[in-house]
Amino acid sequence: MAKKKVASRAAAQPAVKRKWSGHKTAAKSAARKTIKSKARGVPAAKARPAKKVRPKQRIAISHHREEDFKADGLRAYAQYRDLGIAEASHGLAQAHVIRLIGPCNPAEVSKLHFHDVEFQMVYVLKGWVKTYLEGQGETLMKEGSAWTQPPRIKHLIMDYSDDVELLEVILPAEFKTVELAG
């Protein structure tokens, strides 16, 4: 019975009103078809920016070998063991183990600087290092400690143990370091 009332209400509406609502629906449907057909005609390059395709990454395996520690990195007071990540990732990232050579000479190591990177993480494998990070202050990092350094954060090393070893991961592999006058 309720269904009949609804049906009879629709039948009782003026013909113009029914015609108008049907016209509206037809107009919306036609507009949607026009939009869809226009979207199909747009070349993919114009529809959205082309995504940069990175070369396929490969596996990188690095085993500990003393002869792999080289004094050819960013700092003269450090030896670096490249883990092969930069080559395997085609420059997406780099990772290395850093040995800071003791004893620490604050006049040489305590220079305020920043790196123009997207990401940087350091993990203390052995020993300890005392750092200064802008906005954080001085922090003693010891074996098992890890920290991130946001892009372009000003920082420096204040002191370290004679046996300190750090794992550092940076994105991208190639970046600039800016020394600041202090």
C-alpha cells in the first residue's frame, strides 16, 4: 500500500516538473560523457608529469675487510669503508662505516657545517662521539645510539673515543657539504 502512495505521488506531479528533472539528468549525463571523451584525448605527458624512472637497483654485499677502510672521504681525520650502496642504487643513497682517527683534536674536528642532503642517519657501532646539533645542543652518542640529521641542519663533532666507528646512511649519494665560519 505504501508503494502505491509513492507511485501515485509521482504520477500526481505536474508533467513539466517530471520532464524538467529528466532533462537535468540527461544534461548531466551528456556533460559527463563530454568530460570523459576530452580526458581520453589528452596525451599522457600533459595529463600528469612523467614519473622519473630510476634504473633497477642491484644487490650490494659488503663483508668486513680491514683493507677497505680508506682515508679518501670527506674528513682527513676519518677512514671510510664504502658499503657499495651508491653504486647499487645508482646514486639514490650511500652508506659507509666511518672510523674517526684518535685522539680527537677539537681544533680540527669541531667545525660547524651542514650537508645538502635529503636524509642522513648515523648509528654508533663502537665507542662514543659527542656531537652538537642545531636545536638539540650537545649530545653524547655511544655504542647502539642512532640519530637523524634533518636536511641542512648545522652540526659538528665535539669529541670522540679513539675506537669510535659509525654507520652513516645518506640520500642522495652525491651531496655538498658547506663549512660555516665559526
